[in-house]
Amino acid sequence: MPKPRPVSCVENATPSPRRLGGAEAVVIIVVITVTAALVAVVGMPLPLALQLLAGAGLTAVLVVGLLTGATTRWLRTALSAFLAPAA
């Protein structure tokens, strides 16, 4: 007779979400720091700094998508999310 396997009440079949790597976290911190410096030190208006930040994010999505060979569906979804009008 086979021995019963213990069952954990906290395990499930869904995978855990992927965490950021060190390089990704550094890029995010640098972009936010540069944006804050542009607003505080240079005196750039906040809407212009936010546009710069959005442009940097869109560029990062495109570069990462092209380097990792992401499917066109994934790139199309990311582009439509960035280019959608604000709610």
C-alpha cells in the first residue's frame, strides 16, 4: 500500500510572481533619481519631467522586448498600455 503524501494547505499550483533582478532595480532607482534631480535642481516643470519618465519607460520596454525576443503580442500589449489616453 502506498504511503500517503502530506498535503500543505498553503501550497497551490500558481507560480509565484517574478521578482526584479538587481540590474532592473538599479535602472528604476537611477531613472527616478534623475527625474527628481531634474525637477528639484534644474527646475524642470513636473509635467515635462513626467513625460521624460514615460518616454524612458517606453524606450526600456521596447529595448527589453527586442533584446529578449518577446513576441509581437507582448510588445503590442505594452505599447497600447503606454500609448492609451489617461483615464
